[in-house]
Amino acid sequence: MSGRLAGKVAIVTGAGSVAQGWGNGRATAVIFAREGARVLVVDREEGPMEPTLRMIADEGGTAAAHTCDVTDSDSVAGMIEAARTAFGRVDVLVNNVGGSRRGGPVELDEQTWQAQLDTNLSSVYLGCKHVIPVMKEQGSGAIVNVASTSGLRWTGSAQVGYASAKAGIIQLSKVVAVQHAPDGIRVNTVVPGQLHTPMVGARLAGQRTGGDVDALLAQRQARIPLGFMGDGRDTANAALFLASDEARFVTGTEIVVDGGMTARCD
């Protein structure tokens, strides 16, 4: 299969989805496969991965499924080894798992704070920890970490654990990029804004607007200068560029995918 990732092996975490539609992980796995990559589709449960795998198969792509708890070091190490067993190498890792909980330091209990750091930030650390030795041995690799505009500015809700973790991803990526540039490993971050992903209806509306999906969508869209919300495919297209050889001279930086939201001062 030809394409911008032809001949490459990619791991995409969080590649299932909580509902129908284009989540960041599902879109990234499908688009990477469409562009010629052999993809290890990863999620913590088998069920959410099945539609992703069907979509890849229907387009003639190549993928394998793997369940993984990305907050557990042994499980992440097993994920990297599963990709090597299935496809022989690892060229690209997309660290995509995440999820938010509301509350500032007073409202957010300590257990939830720690869980937010583990899910959103430690998962990225563990992915890097276990894939870098493989990429270093190969002499090349690309890591794409998925953060959030909540790591850059206030985005409408106090979610201090999530925001802190996502800001941490951006800086982690810069440090790892500089450290491992001599090894031929590039590390970059995609920073999605307020997208219309399945998470909006499945979880966020219940947290923010009493289950009123339309009200939440209206609130989010009002912040976006372009006047519409993107979806997971927009995140995936940014990740595709960063994973591809077109970005051979790009490392230690971010692509913000938010329709101009963080460029506004209000």
C-alpha cells in the first residue's frame, strides 16, 4: 500500500471510541492505515476497538488490536513488544489517551487529582519510556503526544488536574525531543481544541450542561473564531504530518488544532 506512512509501523493508543463518530484515536488509526501504516490499535477494552478495526479492514488497511492499561508500566512494555511481534518494529507512537474531570484544587479530591495525572501525563511518560529504546536501536522514530488547549489557557471549566497534565505533556515532549534528537527520534505534540468528538455526548454534556448536548455544543462553538468545530480527523491529520517524513525537520514543537480559539483574548 502506498501513502505518506507507507512501510511504517504505528501504535495508536486510545484508538477505540466511547460512541460512534470520529474520536482522536479512532481517526488517527484509520487515517494512518489509509496512508499505508501497519497499525497496532490500542485501547483498554476490546469492544471500543472493533469498529476501528472494521473501518481499517474495509479500506484494505492492516491493523492488529491490543488491550493495554497505559497507566501501568508492564502493560505499556507489553504493548511495545506486541507491535514488534506483529510487525517487526515501531516507527511511530501516538500517545492519545486522556480524559478530564471538573474541579479546582478545593473541589477536586486528591485521588481524582492523582488519577488525572496518571491517565493524562504518566501514560505519555510510560509510552516514551518503553518505546525510545526500540526507536534508538532502529536509529529513527516519531512520537506524537496529544495534549489539549486546556494546557495552554482557560477553556471554560475549572479542571485543574487535566489542565496541569496536558501542560505537562507539552513540556515533556520538548525535553524528550531535545534529549533524543541525536538518536534520530522526533517528538512533537498535537494540541486539539474543543472538537466535536463522541466524548461530547457520551460524557462531557453530563458533566457540564446536565446532559444537554446541543447546549454544550453551542457554548463550545461560540469560542471558535472559524465558527465551526472540527473533529478527531483534524487531530489525526496534524498527527499524520508529524509522523510522516514530511516533518523530518520538525521536533520539539506543537501544532494547535483549535479553529483559532487560543489566539483570542476573550
